[in-house]
Amino acid sequence: MKKKKHMGIRIFCALLFLGISGSVMFSIYKLSAENGAQSNLRSEIVTEKIKQEVKTRLESSEKGMQLSEKIKYYVIMHSPYGSDWNSNIRKLAHFSIYFALACGIYITLAILGVNKTLRFLLTVGICFCFAFGDELHQRYTGRTSSMKDVYLDTFGALVSTCIWTVLSWFASGISLLIHKVNEMYE
């Protein structure tokens, strides 16, 4: 009876995270369906809101101003887009949404009991395939498609998957340690 209850909870959780992953995929697809002008306008609105938040929250103190200048300098020096806030935010959005997608997929596979190596490969592979398909989809909406975006999306998924894999190894190690300690005292 207890096993059935646990299996039901696992299935519910897997469906929940599968739903989250599906929602992220749907959001990516809907955003890609916008034409270039709509997409750029949306990005500019978000960029202006972020710039305003930086001004009001971060640059309202001396320490905040120093931190803001350090961040701006770092971005200008290391970003291929330099001080172009809009392009940097657009690329950060690519990275972030695929980071989130990989989280949902990885957790779903973990709940289903897929081993860590296969879980890693499937998560990154699914995200790569979806990113590639999304860029093809963009081509038919009047927007440009770019393999650079596919690589950036996949990199976001890879970073997320690496983090979850390390956390999984860490949790497995703690679980094994607790099991060994319990065996010593039984």
C-alpha cells in the first residue's frame, strides 16, 4: 500500500514538472512566433524597465553606484555586444529560458528514476533539439535564425544540467553517508 502511495506521488510530481517544461516550451514557441518588430519592441520595453530599476534601486547609494559601474565595465569588456543593453538582455533571455527548461526536464527525468548519465545527456539533447527547431521556426515568421542562438540556448541548458548533476551527486553522497552511519548504529 505504501509503495502505491509513493508511486502516485512520483507520477504526480513527474507530471507537474513535465507540465512546467511544456509551459516553458510553449512560451519559447510563442515568443518566437512574434515578428522581428514585435520581438524587438518587447525587448526594448523590458530593457528600459531594467535600466530604470538599476537607476532607482542600485544607483541610489554610493556603494550601489560603484557596483553598478563595475558591472557595466565588466559587461562592456566581455560582452560581444558591448554597451548595447537590449542585445545583452536578449541574449541573457535566451540563456535563462533554456536554463529554466533544462531544470524542468532534468527534474522530471530524476523523478522518473532515469540514471544520472542518461539524464544529463537527454536533458541537454532535448534542449539542443528544441533550440534548433525553434530557430527553424523563427525563419518562417520573418525573423532571422542563428546557430549562435542555438549554441547560447544549449549553453544555458548545459549550465543548468551541470548544476543539477552536481547537486544530485552531492545528495547521493549525503544519502549514502547517512545510510552507512545508520548501519553502524544498528
